[in-house]
Amino acid sequence: MTNSYRSVAWAGVAAIALGSAGAAQDRPKVPEPLTKSRPDDPRKKLTVMQRKLAHAQKVLEGLAKEDYDKIRGGSDGLMECVKESSWRINDTDKYLLFSNEFLRTVENLRKAAKDKKIDAAALAYVDMTLTCVKCHRYLREAGIALVPAAVPPATTTASTVARRP
Ligand code: HEC
């Protein structure tokens, strides 16, 4: 192989490397078109789940800044999420139990924010977070989660798994 051949070959390798690095950076953006630009997509129910996370983060910010309006705003948002029909992905007793427990912790959070009690609010937040984890664990173990009925399981699973952090 001559020198010039070699440098052409290396340029090719570099281009491939750059190309795949670019693709890896783009990957987190994949969910956007599913939820935003295709409102008729059955997987749009994921948006309520994503909003849930955003509201929970808002509550955490409120707790950190002792901003009670923010805590209340976040808990109101969480309440709205639970009331949405797409929240009820599953109707087993256990799922409803977790849903109710979640709602109860959010109500405690709201009350603590209303009373301007930061410790109580922080505890309610922790309680609520435990419910997130418990419900998700249940769904995972029961094999229920991430398989919305309206979408063929293979597609759903693949796209959802790819979107896990
Ligand atoms: C009562 C059960 C339940 C509780 C409580 C719950 N979740 Fe979920 N969550 C689900 C289900 C069901 C899904 C999967 C939805 C789907 O695949 O369509 C999900 C999915 C998610 C996702 C993934 C969304 C996506 O687009 O990939 C996030 C993030 C999430 N939940 C955050 C939270 C947070 C944060 C909390 C607590 C503040 C919480 N969840 C509490 C049932 C629950």
C-alpha cells in the first residue's frame, strides 16, 4: 500500500468514526417525532408519562428553592396526569392501588406546600418517588409496562427500550 493509499484509507476510517459519533449524539432526539409531530400516533400516551416526569422535576426545584408556588404547580400538574385516561394503561387491582397511593402522596405534597411546611413537603416528595419506583417495578415484573395495546408489541418494545436512558 502506498502512502497516498494509506491516507485515503485513514480518511475513510475517520469519516466513518465521525459519522457514527454524530449518529450517537442524535439518538436522544428520536422520541420527539413520535410524540410531537405525529399526534395521531397511538404511542402519544407516552406524553402523559413524560409530563409526569417534568412536573416531578418542577416539584424538586420548588423544594430546593423553597418556592411553594412551584411545588403546588408541580403537584397540580401531577394530579392532572393521574386523571388523564391514558394514565390508566392497566386495570389490575395492583395498578389501581399504586395509582391511588401515588395520588395520596401528591395530595400530601400539595397540602404541605399550601401550609408552607418544607419538611413535610420533602417527605411527601420522597414518598411519591417511592411510589414511582414501586409502580414501575410492578409493571416491569408483571411484564405489563411499555406494551400499549394499540401498538404491536415488537415495535413498542424496541422503540421504548431504545429510549431508556
Ligand atoms: C401507577 C403507576 C405509575 C406510577 C405511580 C408512576 N408511573 Fe411512570 N409509568 C407508568 C407506566 C404504565 C409507564 C409506561 C407507559 C407506556 O409505556 O405507555 C410509565 C412510564 C414512565 C416514564 C417513561 C416515559 C417514556 O416516554 O419513556 C417515565 C419517565 C415515568 N414513568 C416517570 C414517572 C415518575 C417520575 C413517577 C413518579 C413521580 C412515575 N412515573 C410514577 C406508570 C406509573
